[in-house]
Amino acid sequence: MDAFWNEWLGQKGLASDGELPLGERLSQVEALLRQSVLAPLANFAVIKAEGEDAAAFLQSQLSSDIRELVEGRAQYSTYSSAKGRMLASFMIWQHQGAYYLMVAADIAAAIVKRLTMFVLRSKVKISLADEWSLLGMSGPQAVETLRKYFPGVAGLESLQTLSADGAVLLALPEGGFMLALGENASLRQDIAAAELRPLAPEIWALRDINAGIAWVSQATQEQFVPQMANMELIGAVNFKKGCYPGQEIVARSQYLGKMKRRMFLVEFSQALAVGSKLYSPQLPDQSIGMLAASCQVAEDRYRGLAVVQSQTWSSGIFGDEAGTIALTALELPYALESVTE
């Protein structure tokens, strides 16, 4: 997190690191649902791809169709190993001729290094764009604050973007905005001065959980084929675009029939870390899935995203081998129906 937003959090009485007390955590959850909020997203970083071959290079490496990515639009995407397992997931947008990839901060440097290995003779530069800050914003006051610089903010549809004054505004699925601020963006002071409740990034993450969107992090790298995490259902995979690492595995998983593992929105009563293995009495002595995201929403209630073998729901799914932490499936905002576009 850059020094400006770190200082802003301190002025609001929140440390930029360390665990939130339970009372503050639950207060922030309530604020996310009912108030106008601002969350500096220190858990994400930005990768920049620039150069005349940038589009072609990303097209050859990522699962989405980069040709469909124009200014004014954003898209989700993934980056996989040769075995089709996700190394990273992204939100991508274009700005002033370059491509920007929002990615989990704990894997950003490694992904830059890996992508750079495959540049070869392509005229493209891959780098960490540390000069950019990422903010999550939602609520009526957030819209009013943004309207000064982005007059069309109220009319933005999901994954549409607006650019102004060294900043890019992106409308998120299920509401809210992501604001990417360049280091010289003048609206930073206005955003900081607005009457917005500050949130920790782990609380803002509840928006993605409720939207059925999981981000690959160190804890979940190389654990899922994209479809296991429903990535094709949010537009992150295009099955007609051509070759990229793992494409053969991803395509075969799609066309051989119904996916055996899918990601579900779940609730449970005890804390489980992202990456925790999940179990079912239907298949004893083996893991049947993994927790991909988690956020505490009440004193004894947690909400998360779990990638599991779909057939095991009838016997119950648990966060421990003893079967004491039961997971309950909730309704996702999209249907778990396969797409092949």
C-alpha cells in the first residue's frame, strides 16, 4: 500500500496491517452492506503490459480473448500452468495503450517474473506498476464523490470503465466500483476527504465472495482448473480463442461433460483459512475440495467460496475430517451451467 493511503487509514484509526478486533470487523461488514465505504486494496497489485506486441503476447498467455478488450471495458482472465491449473487470476483493463492486470499481491512479483520468461523477442514489457493504487468504493456518497470526475458513473454497467485525470474507474459485478489511481491523479485528495467509512481489504473481499468471484493467491495456486472456480461463468475463459498455456487441459475439461468439481457460495460456523482442505463422509480419508475465499460475517458465522466435488453435497461437506464444521451451500448470483463461448 502506498504511503498516502497508509497514512489515511492511520488518521481513521485503522492500522494497515494486523488483525481487526471482532467488534470492528463486524461493524465494517455492516457498513459494507449499508453505508458508503472506501477500502484501500493493499491485498492486490497491478501488473502492466506495454509495447506494440502486448495484446498478442497476452492473447497467447491468458484464457480470455484479449481482442475483445477495448478501452471502456474490462474483463476477468486467468493464467495457467501447462497442466491447466491456475497460477493467477486477473481483472484486466486498457489505459492509454497499455494493459493493466489486477492480481493478488502475494503472487504479483512471481507472475511478472514468469510472464517475462516467455516474452522472448516480442516487443512487450511486463512490470509491476507500483505507482498505481487500488481502491474499492460503494454506496451513494461514493457515487457522488466520483461524479465530479466521472460524470457517467451512475450509468456504468458491470465491467465498464471510465478514465479521467490519471485514474480508471471500473464498475464491479453485483455493484460497487474499483478505482485505480495513478501516482499523479489529482482526485486522490477529494476521495480521501469524502465522508466514506474506511474498510479493511478483507472486509471488502466479501463483495467478491457474494458475487461468486475467487482470486487465486499463494494458498490456492495450481489447485484449480479455471472451470472448477467457475471462471468461464464470469467471462474469464474463451474456448474459441486459440492456444495458451494449459489450453488443451482446460478445453478437454469443458467438452468431456459436466464438471465434477465446482465452486459454491457457502457458510460455516468456525474460522477456516483459505486453502483449507474440505471433507465428506461420502469419500472418507481423502479431501474432496478446498476453501478458495473466506470472510467472517457474524460472531459465529463465516461466508466463503468452496471448490468441491458436487456429488458430495448429498452426504454433507465439512471443514474438518471429524465432520464438526459443516458447510451450507447458498445461492450464487449466476447459474452453474457450462458455457462454451
